[in-house]
Amino acid sequence: MTSSPNKNSLIAPLFVAVAALAFPVATFAQEKPRSLVPQFIQDQTRNGEKAADDQKVSSPPAAQPLETPQSQQKGGGSLVIQTLDALSNSSIGTLGKEQGGFGSRLWEGSDPSLIANLISQLPVENRSMASQDLLRRLLLTSAQLPQKNEASEKILDLRFAILRKAGFSADVLDLAGRLPREGLNESRKTSIANAYLTLSDFEKFCSLVAEETGKGNANPFWTKSEAFCLVREKQFDKAELAVALLEEQGEEDPLFFTLFSALAGGVKPEKIENRNLTPLHLSMMNEAGVTPASDQDGAFYQSAFEKAKAAASPDMAASELAAIWETAEHKGEIGKLAQKSSEILTLVPPKNYDPAFNMNAVKMLLMVQQDETAKKWERVIRRAASQGTNTEKLQARKDVQRLDAYILLSGIDGIARWNSGSFASWMNAVQEDPAAGQKSTFLLSMLQALGYAVTEKDWEALLRRAVPLSTGQSNHALEVNLIAAAQKKRLGETILLSLLALGDAGPENVSTTSLVAVTTALRAVGLEREARQLALEAAVDLNL
């Protein structure tokens, strides 16, 4: 099986084919409280210069130069100086291209109102590492948006809210620090307050609450937050007054009132379900010593990883890690443990433990892009193919074929090679696997989408196996628009539509056709590595 795609079979033919198929079918008051709202980190002049610099060097592939309105240009020749009013608060971000952002032209060519609509639909419960990485970088990229545009302002509100809901609370505060004080509206302040709660920074949270209630802000969120802060300070009388006001206003949040009663000395609820819990609910539960319905899997993995970290020797750490992987594979969720697994693998030197452990080590390390260490484990697997009995050698060679699939999908500079005989070797290696047809279809589809030379003979070979219909999720409308956005080099729109096409389920649970569309589109706008990580993640969960 080459670690880089066949250069004579690039993305264009497949992309045209996908497009051809797609188009015809065409969400305690205090006196003068000290403000703890994050402040503007840099002066506006410096921010303006930085945005202008990003504009010069951060173009996605094939993007056309932006025209600067004449009213915002000064001087002549090749030097163009933009006045500060050319920049919008909505264009702020914490990531430039060097930090993993997508460049200042991220939204070039896209309608801001459409972008706002798409961002509002983004899935935030997705546990896919590759999807979460794309989401975070997209929402933190500093990119130009129209000045004083209602849709642009909505986009900024959504960026704050979704980052917080997706668990990137520290990033919410960093982003807030780039805004001038007048740029912090009600929605953004609420996101900031929730971020403080998530990070258990109650001092800053309560100071922000006091600032808002001191200004007479009657939003129930701030009143409930005030009651929580007051009861934490044992100011029960004032807290009860705030709660009484909420009851008079008809506030419907029975869980809040139950938790407040527990904090004020009442009876603690025995059990609370993990549904619709806000950061305020969770903070109140923690303060009252009340836990939600237990996450048994999460608790098991946390305890198991802690035990592996504390192991007395590398071999014992490997044994503990193997037990974790066995449980996770049975539940079909080993890919979700890549980050934690890679931490344990730093304690385990690459050597031949057993075939399953060696293969899982490679998969976990590739998923977190620890490529050099992954290649060391790759060599362990290849050496095993020449050791042991004839039966062991035969099985080891089959393992090498499976290994090659992961290496090729990842795109690292490994030993794997793809040639005219590679697919036949793969089919032979997996012939006893009940899911051989499904896995072979996936592999061939993804390799072709990633630019490898797949022949008609390869596709015909699949017909000799049972190839079931795909049961993954799919949305044809999203795929059609995704292909169109990628063809027009609309980078941000392409990323958004890719995330929507993947949905909450993640890359392993969408149809192969949908994943082909996503990876093809991402490659078309220059995001090769991101496309490969999604394909690799799906392959790991499919257990190629």
C-alpha cells in the first residue's frame, strides 16, 4: 500500500464527479462595583494594524484580493492604509494563521445573514476530536466582516454562545478581552458570566453580576445569579428577597428554586437528571453537594486512566491501557479516548506487546497527530511480521495491511505504499471479517477522495463481496451546498457546511457518501490535514 497520494490523480476528477451527482437533484447590589468584564487587550490602532497584516498573508487557496473602499484608502502606489472604521468588532478573534486560524478572508464571498443562520445550527455536543478542532478554530479566527451590519453582530453573539456551550470557556474570555467595553452587549456578557461559572471563577462571576444588577438589569439570569452569589456569602435575607422577586415575576425554573432551597438549608434533592442543566444549575449543585445522574462510563474511564498513570512500570501501564481499550472497543468508542490514551503512551516505550495493543497505539497517536511516535509503533508492527511461527507471521502480515490503511488515510510519511496490487492484498487480509464489504467500501471511497489512484478493477472487486447499503446519516441538501461552496472557494462556508453535514453524530456515523463530500470539499479549499483527520477518526471507529 504511497504515503502521499498519486500526483496524477488529484482531487479534480472526483470533485467534478461528486458535483455532477449533487447538482441535478439540486440556535447583591454593591456601590460602584469593580468591573471584572474582560478589558480590551490591545489599543484599537494596534488591532487595526494586525488585521491589516493578516489580510496580506492569510488568503485561503485561490481567494481573490479584497477591494478596499476608496473612502478607506490613503496614499498611492502599492501601499494601502485602511482607517480604523474599516474594521468591525465582529471581525475580532484570537487566532491568526500562525496560531491555527483560517485567515482574515475566511468569510469572503459569503452572505453574512447566511453565515449567521448556519452558525446558529452548529452541533455543540459532537465528541469528535477533529470536528471540535474545526469548530473551535473557525469561531476563534480573526476574519473580516462588514462594519455595523446586523448579521455581523449576530455572528459575534453566536460565536460567544457556541464556544461556551461547546466547552471552550477559557476561549470565550480570551475573545471577550479583544473587544472594547462598548462591544459587550447583553448576550456576550451572559456568555462571559457562564464561562466564569464553568471555570468556577466565582469572584469574577459575582463581581460581573453585581455590576449588572447594580445598573438595574432585570433579566432573570442576573437575578438568579445574584441570589446564588448572595447565598454563597451567607446573606440569606437578601438572597431570599431576590428569589421572591423572581417568583412574583413568574419565573419558571423549578430546578433553580429547588437548588436554592437546598443551599439555604432546605432538603437536598436525591437525584437530578443530566438534562437541560445550565452552568448556574451545575454550580449550585456543586455548592449544595448534589450530583447529577452518574455518568458511569465517564467515571470508569477517568478512574482507569488514573490507575494507568500511577502504574509502577511501563508494562503495567500498558496492561491497564489495554484493559481500557478492550472496554472502549466493545462499546464502539475507542476513538473518543485518543487524547487520554496518548498521555499514557508517553509512559510506554514502543515494543511488541501484542498485535491488538500495537495497532491501537498507532491509531491513538495518529488521531492526536503525534506522527513521529506513531511511526515508531508502525515499525514495531512491521518487525513482528517476520517473527514467530508461520501462523503468527501470516496473521502479522494481515495486520500490516490494516496498518497500511491507517497510515495512508493519515497522510504521514510512513512506510505504507499504495499501488495497483494494494487493494487486492487488503481484501485478502480482511476476507474473514464479517464486515469486510463495509470496511472495504469505506477504505476505497476515502482513499479515492483523498487523491489516491483507485481503478475500475478495484471497484469491481467489491462486487464479489456483500456490500450492504449505508445506514449512516446523510443530508443531500447540505452536500449540494457544500460542494458549491467549495467550488467557489468560500472557505468559512465550506467549513460550516462540513460541520453541519457531520452533525452531532461525528464522522464515524454519517454515510460514506457524506464523508466523501466533506473530505473532498475540505481538500478543495486547502484543508488537506483536516480532511484526513476526519477520515482517520471514522476509520478508527469502524475498526478497519
